[in-house]
Amino acid sequence: SGTHLGSNNWVVNSQMSASGKPIIANDPHLAYRAPGIWYAAVIKSPNWNAAGVTLPGVPGIVIGKNDNISWTLTSIMTDETDFYFETLDSSRTKYLLDGSWKDLIIVEDTIETRDGIREPIEIKYTHRGPIISNIHPYNFIFNKDESTYPPISMRWLGNEFSDEMDAFLKINKAKNWNEFKLAVEKFNIPGQNFVYADGEGNIGYAFGGALPIRPNNATTFVFEGSTSKSDWRGFVPRSDLPYLFNPTQNFIATANNKVIKDFKYHITNLWEPSSRIERITELLQSKSKHSAEDYIKYQEDILSPYAKSIVQYILFAFQDAEVKDENLTHSIKLLNEWNYEMDKYQQAPTIFLTFFDKLMKNIYLDEMGEDLFNQYVFLANVPYRNIPELLKNPFSDWYNDVKKNERKTRDDVIRQSFSDALDELEKTISKDVKDWQWGSLHTVTFKHAFSGASGLLDDVINIGPYEISGDGTTIFNTEYAFSESIEKYPLFQHEPFDCELGPSMRFIYDFAKPDEFYLILTTGQSGNIFSDHYKDQTELFLSGKYMKIKTDDLAIKNSENKLLKILPLDR
């Protein structure tokens, strides 16, 4: 979709909690789909009591609580993969490394299709990993020029031995911080920010994931594979990875942001922009005590610090400009009075985000061309982080129009982008600004894997569309793709501003009420499209409502819900 994994999690300790016990929250941001990703579960056994959400097929709770602790996750955005341009000999059986030819490992395999057809495949490996050129995005995503590349090999952390299942089993059964921290040390991939709390009032953070030792930090691009200079040098010792226990600020929060400064090992170049963590921190510092009810409001928050910072440049660019166009005057006024909330009923978000789309194109597109531009903005956090840095310089060469050979300033490009945005809105929506509500453009549809095969089928298996607030810089993250739609591949098809990623569930737990927690899924508990529970939570989720899940035996046994018992077969 051109988006990425994200998430928010935070915890306050007893001193900042209205209940006198830690309160912890999580909303993992993943690509939207139907059925939803998560499955609510309560595990009861003589030596294992845990509750929260799991993934179908995983024998345990991924995010949740047990009788003693609670844990939540966000992506660290760890750089877990490196790619290398390889040089092969004419026989395609050897590769060049440090001046000598090495034998490729060649594996012959067969893929059997449902029609009984046996498709032979050949997989070639260097010492780093498989050659994956035929599936690397360079060769099929945004490659209108049909550029060709040398063979590309991949070193991936997921090909190393790890035991995430055992890590989660031990986390599920951990009784305290030390047991939890030891369990997290067994977790390798994908790298996760584990935020922790326990019934004794402690809170903590653990870096969950293996980290390769690299000779340099420039890992965003493909390396030259004919030399071993860029090969991994082992893995960072677990004792060197960051953790935090009972910090003096009395809270911990992560939002895929850079959680540690000046770390001596490379973690990633793909941190999320700071907008979400800034807003979470602002809310947690806004009052001395917080409740679970406050957390519900925070998870629904749609104010964008990012938009607030960018709008100042727009207002500055127009402060001395002569404006005669009525819609331009009205739009500037709306931005000047805006509360920076990405509210689906407001016009200001539509104006700002359409402007931002035009700004990216007016800055980058003439220098990069279509293919490189779409590759560059495909991962949205890259332009999100680069634009504010560029705007600090009023005279960057990136503002120049290289096709017309014209020098331009920051304010020139801002005014042009704003004008382009209004032209677009007048053309696609209406000449009347009052019709430009954000929700008219920004909608979400939870699409089934078979979506697109038939319009009639789509009406049954898809859930939506619904108008939705937020964007990629708000706590309520409702990100959309910056890159253009690729009609050839259903996975990458989208309309402008279609929401493709967001909170895949919401979880809140107050240790003062150990037998219950708040939870909401995006669709429903069932994957059966004919079930009453296929989409019965969607409207609750979109309206900011939650279920209260009871976990004590009495509440479960006395529940009016249906109970399915799975018993062993008598032999």
C-alpha cells in the first residue's frame, strides 16, 4: 500500500494514575483488511492465565496481560534486511567476492499448484542469502522505464535462528520484570518496543529484537556485493541493547520514534516522524493523573503537531502576497483559524493535505522523475521527515524547476503548491469550499483478500467505505499512500487519500481492575462472512467505543454469550 507498520503504546505508573495503579495502552497500526488481524482470547489453565489478543495460529497472547504483568508492542522500525548487487560469471553458478569466484549454492525445488501442475523453481544463494532479483521491488514497482539491475541478494535477520514462540510463552507466564526481560531477550524479529507494567506498580521498557553489527550506518541503499566490506559483523550483545525501568518521569511512551539518541550501533534510518510521540507526550504531561477513560480519548486524538509546524510556512508565504481569489482568501483564513485536528467534518485538513501532496510533487518530481519519486514516497515516513528539514532552508536547490531552468524559493513553491491544491479541489469536489470536508476524500474500507474479483462479491466480503478522521501524523493514525496507484497489482491499488493503515485494535488495562480490560477490534471476531460477528465491531471502533472484557471465572461462566466447548475425544 506504500504505507508501513506503526503503533502507539504508553504506560503511567501509580503516581500518575487516577486509580493508584499503573494503566497501560496499545494500538498497533497495521494495514486494514477483513477479517481483522487480531483475535481476542482469554487463556485459563492451572499454570497459565493470560488475556488480550493473539494472531490466529499463535499459541499464546501477543499483546495483553496475565495475573501479574501486562505488555504492549510497537515496531522499532529495525533495519533487519540488507541488499547487495552481485556479480555472476557467465555460467551463472559463481559470484565474485573480494577478487575471487565463489560457488553459488543452488537449490532445485518444486511448487505444486491446486490444479496438479508442478512448477520447478531454482533458488540461488550467496553466503549472505538468496538472490531475489525477480521479486525485488526495483523490478516491478514503479519501473515504467523498465530499468534493469544486476542480480540482487538479500541478508535477512529472519533467516537466522530465533524462537519467538518460546519468547511469547515465557512472557505470557512471567511474574515480574526480571522474568519478562529475560523472555524478551529471546525475541529476534520483527524488532519491537516492549512496554511493561506490573501489579506492584513498576513500569519498564525493553528493546525486543536482534540487531546486526554493520560497518557503517548507510544501509538505505543496495550495497556492492563483490566486496565483503558491507557484510554483517555478528550481532549486538543483548546486554548492550537499551532498556528502562521505573523512569523518574513516571511514564513511558513509544510511537515508532527514535527511542535512544547517540546509540553506538545502527538501528534504522526509517524512524517515524515525531508528530505522534510529541502529541502523546503532550497529553501525558497535560495533567497529574490519568484514567482509563482519559486513555480512550487519547487513542482517538486527531490533533497533528506536524500540520501545526508546516502551516506556519504557508501563512508566512502569503502574509505579504496580494490575494484576489475568493477561495484562496477563504482557505488561508481557514488554516489561520484551524485547531490542527484532522477532523473528517472540517475543510482545513482537506486543504492542508492536498497542499502537502502538491508540495511533495513540486519539490521532488522534476528532479527525480516519476519512477524515482514514487519509490521515494512509497514509504511515507521518508518524505514526512524530509519536508520539515527542507523547509528550514528558504533557498534550497530542490525548489528550482529544473525542467524550465527557473530558480525558485521556498515561498514560491509553497504558493504554487497551494494554488495547485485549490485547483484540484475545485475540479474534483466543488467550487464551494464548504463542500471540502476531509471525510469526503478520506475513507476506509476493510477489504477481504478476495476483494476485486467481483463487484457483487465485494458488497458481501468488504466492510465499508466509511468516512474517517486523522492522517499519518495523528495518534489516531489513518495513513494513506503518497505514491500513485499501481493498477496491475491489486495490493497497490488505491484512490487518492484512501485510508490503508491504522489502529488494528485498541487495548487499555488498569491494574486497579485486574479482572477486566478495554478492547475493540476493527471488524469482528469471526472470519466467516456470514457470521453475526464478522463486522459487528466496526461501527463501535469508528465511533470510539470499546468492549469491556471480563476475565474472572464467575463472569465468564455467568455470561449471556454463547460458549463453545472443545473436548478431547474419548478413546
